[in-house]
Amino acid sequence: MAEWLYEAGVGEARAALVSRGRIWKARIEVDGGGPREGAIVRARLAERNGPRTGKVVLADKQGEALVEPLPPGITQGAALTVRIVREGIVERGKRRLPKAVPAEGAPRPGPTLRERIAATGVPVIELRPHQHDALEDAGWSEVIDEAVTGDIAFPGGWLRMAVTPAMTLFDVDGAPPHGALSIAAAHAAAQAIERHGIGGSIGIDFPTLADKAERNAAAAAIDAALPQPFERTAINGFGFLQLVRRRTRASLPEQIMADPAGHAARAALRIAERVPPPAPDTHIVSEPAARWLARRPDLIDELARRTGVAARFVAEEPR
């Protein structure tokens, strides 16, 4: 039976769709990450970027967004209401603004991660720090390691996942016969795309296949394993297939790449919260994570409120 495991951690929420003892989808939502997809926000047109596009300043200090199409006849400085259709994304240190479209209705926030998983109709299990670590049992650390390293093993081979500003790429490696390898790789890539919440443009570089029948079989495996909607090309003579999925927010690898120190710091907070009493008052973390936490005393205060221990985080000694 499938179920969502949900954890409201310090600084971020985590969720994993688990079935048959493994994680099929892994999601993280960082606190204060900007307006969420689906939010309706009051805004003011700050500048035009073209006949149909412009940049708006969102109300309540929610930052800026790109709007397309602009309402006919709107002038700079005019007020409008927008709906967020893609959240802000950081690509190699450069932040891409959220995308929005004109909308009507009263302002409202976009659905939280907790609300989104509840809307799937699959049962949601709320995890508590004092309970056994069900996320870890299902393979949470292994999924995070996939997102960080890009190395994804499957029977008979492995995928190398690389996130670029243009697309997320999967390179297939493994032993012949390449026809069977490519079918297995297609299933593995489809599962990784779902597991890590990857959208936008995606490329899969298969080994060079012997003939059109083998290429069609690998492409059909993608169609069978990856839920619609998406669009794809055929596998060309060099073994490359491109597909495009709707993109509403950053994938798990993109989230971690955007703020690796913050990710490490929040992971350390998770570990500290789960330590059984008597909990230590000092935790050793990497230097970047220690600096990040020094800038977020509110999170350390929240950890103290939850655990009853005023903890401090110290950078590990250089080797």
C-alpha cells in the first residue's frame, strides 16, 4: 500500500511517497522559499520587457516575478493581480524569477507541500522526532545522495545525472547488449525523474543502438514508465532522446545545488532534533553549515523549543 511520509522539520518540510518499502517521490519545501505555485498575489508593474512580458513587484515583500501575457493597455506602475505558475529557481547561483499570469480573485498563498500531498488522495503519515525514523528506513539518505552526486544505479548499469541551466541530463552506462540495457535505463530514468520531481527539458543519452527497432523499444519503455503529461522526441541515431515536462518548481537536485550549505545545515538540525534524551548541547557540522546557521538563530531557537536543549553548532576542525 502506498503512503506519504511527512515530516515538518526545523527550517524545511519533507515528504516521501513510499510503496513496497521504497521511495517513489521525494520532496522538500524550505521555509520562506518565496511565493508558491498557485498563489494569487497583488502586484505592480515595474517594467516592460517586451510587448507581452513584464516584471512586477509582488505585494507584502514577496519579491518580483515575470508576467506573461500582460493585460492589454497596462502601463508601468499600474496594479494588477497575478497567479504564480512557476516558483523561483536558482541555476548555478543565478536566481530566475517566478513566472506568473494575470489572474482574478482574492489573494491567497499557494498550497503547501503538506496540502499538495494530501490532495493526491494517498494516506499521509505524520512523522514525529521521537518516533522511529521511517523516512530513513525507506531510503531517504540514498535519495538525497542521488540528488547530490547524480549517480543512480539500476540492474545492469547506472545513470549519471547532471543538472544544467538548459536541461537535466541522464547519461546511460553499462555492459552490452545495449538494447536490453537501454530498456532498463529508460525505466530507471523515468523513475528518477518522478523521484526527484524533475521538470522542464530533460535529455537521456542512451548507448548507440543497433537499429530503429531497438530505439523504438527504449522510447516505448519511457512512455510506459513515465506518467503523462510530457512530450518527447524519438531516439536519434546517436542515442539521444529529449523530453519536456511541466515545470512548476525546482527539482530536488536543483534545490540542493541552489543552497548546499543551507541543505547541510537543515539536515544537521534534523539529526539534532531526533537525538534521544539526554541530547547534547554541542553539534559538529561543516564550516559552511556552521556559518549558515550562525545567520539563522531563529532556527536554533526553534530547535531548542522542540527539544528543550539550547544547542550550539560548531564547525569541524580542519584536517
